[in-house]
Amino acid sequence: MATEVLVPTLGESITEATLGEWLKQPGEAVAVDEPIASLETDKVSVEVPSPIAGVMGEHAVNVGDTVQVGALIATVEAGGAAPAASPARPAASAPTSDAAATPAPTGDAAAALSPSVRRAVLEHGVDPATIKGTGKDGRLTKEDVAAAASSKPAPAATPSDGAAAGRADAGSAPARREERVKMTRLRQTIAKRLKEAQNTAAMLTTFNDVDMTAVIEARAKYKDLFEKKHGVRLGFMGFFVKAATMALKDIPSVNASIEGDEIVYHDYADISVAVSAPNGLVVPVIRDCQDLSVAGIEKTIGDFGRRAKDGTLKMDEMRGGTFTISNGGVFGSLMSTPIINPPQSAVLGLHRIEDRPVVVNGQVVVRPMMYLALSYDHRLIDGREAVTFLVALKNAIEDPTRILIDL
């Protein structure tokens, strides 16, 4: 007897998703609650579990199709052998690339791969068994697959006729090729929201720089004890989140938002931290930062980073936020003008640390410096408030004792 698999409830206000990947093919055995498909929503990927143990039946939709909540996407046959199943609709075109001809990994290999890694294996047409993983416990990451694909030798061209062979022998220039890849739902949403922010907010960016000497020294002095006690590494983001939380308390308009003709002020700091995920940048939210220690913040950020890489962040963890911090410095950025994350009114951009000559007490010295950038909605935040916020942040980072005594 066939059991229908329906699109599950995806969260408040989310009514549709895109079928990103089939994790089980018709005829394959499935266990109860085993993921059989991956759905891409506006914010995260969601795995669809099998409602029963049995054999994968017919796929009712194709990869890339948009599906509504409650829609039928597949069937699962209880027990026994699977019926002869076929896709609901024929593919738009025959596969022409190595990736299309590569079968999906199955069995233990498939179970060890995250949805994003399985998708990368199919896209690049590589054998995951031949790749050494660099992730936790030796697991493969999407970057491992991409690196293996880039090092794979290109297949030799086969002339289709004598004339083509003659042209190849004549040393003609290699054919140029293009690839068209449909934007993921997440990437479409990112593009839409960023453009809306530019069209709506009166955005302005102000800059400052900060001497990282004190934070670097504190981190070097206490990092081993910190990790031993809290089970997490002491990074720079914990300092910046706490310093930003203090500055937001002093300059509440930076932590506010505009709704219609009203300004909404928040007596809490829910800080969105931009994290790199396989399909783009996501911004999970650290709730109630005003009540968290540096250790609590670092634990939360570490957990977000791991689950963003695996594609297991929950939608509730992406919702809300009163202020955003984006760290482009991890990629080597020297300076940028970050874009506001609506409906928030400001975003802080961090950048790389580099030694630069600065004047201290009348002497030119070399210090590890970082540029800070605050983009803000000028409809709500005045220039004076933006500069005051950055100065308060700078003072706390250059003298971390201020964070301890809330000064």
C-alpha cells in the first residue's frame, strides 16, 4: 500500500518551497523518518522524512519545481519491492554533463553526506569515495567536493566528423562554453531583500578604525583557560557582540526599526550574525545578547556556524533580529559598505586586521588595526548617533575592561 509524502508545514508565513534534491530514488529502501528529499525555502533547507518504513515509490515532482505546503511530492510503498516508478513529468532535456550522468551516492556513503554535499557531488560528477574529507571526523564538505572537481582532468574531446577532426588538428582555439544555473530560492530571496533595502532605506555608511591590541592580548592570554572551562574557542566576535550590545543600549535608535509611521524601540538586543552557508549568506539570530556572557555568545556562534555548513539551521533561528554584524574580514576584506537587513535599521561591518602605522602619545607605532563600517537608515538614525555608536564600540574594544564593568 502506498503512503503519500506531503510537503510539511514550513513555518509562519512560508507557503511554498523548491524541491532542491531527491535523497532517495524509486526502488530504494527507506526507514521511517529517514530523509527522502530536501526542500529549499526562502531561508534554509528542510529535509522531508519518510512517514513509514518501506521502499521509495514514485516521485510526483522534479528537482527545481516549486511546491506548496501540503502538496504531494512522492509515495512510499510499505514493505515489499518497489513498483516500477517514473517521474511525474519528463525531464526538460537529456543530461549532457558528467554531473548528470553520475549516480547519487547510496548506502553508508549517502548517510554520511549532508544534503548540500550530496548535491555538490551530483553537480560536479565526482566520486565521494575518492575524496578526503576535511570536516569534523573526516566528513566531506562542499568545499572538498569543489576542490576535487577543479582538479579533475577535463574529458578529451571526441570529433563528431572528419571536418571537426581536421579543425582540431589545425590547432583552432578551444570552444568557449557557458553554463546556466537556476538561482536557488535562498539566493533569489537574498537578492530581492537586499534590493528592497536599497530602494526603501535612506542608507548611509560611516567609518572608524579600532586598535585591536588589547583584545588580541586578552585572547592570547586567556584562550586556553577559556576553552578548557567553556568548551569553545575564544574568538573576536564575542567581544564585538558584547561591545555592540552595550553601544545599542546607549544609542537605542540604532537598535530600533520603522513600521509604517511609527518607530519601534527594543529593550533587548537580538543580534543577527552573518554566517556563510553552502547556498549563500544566512543570518541566524543570537537572542537576548544583553543577558549573555562572552562565553555564551561564542557557543551560540559556533553552533550556528556548524549547522549553517550542514544546512540544518531552523527557520525560527533566522527570524527577527534588531541589529546585524557581518564579518567580511574572515575573507580578507579591508573595507566595505554593508547593506541593511530589513526591517533592521543598521548593520556593522567588520574587516581584516592588519598592522598599520598610527600615532600614539606623539609617537608613530605599528598597531593591529581594523576598519569598522556602520551602514544605517538615515530616516531614523542621525549622523551624530551613528558616529557616537561607533566611538562607543571602539572604546570598548580598545579597553575590554569596559565590557566587564559595563562602562
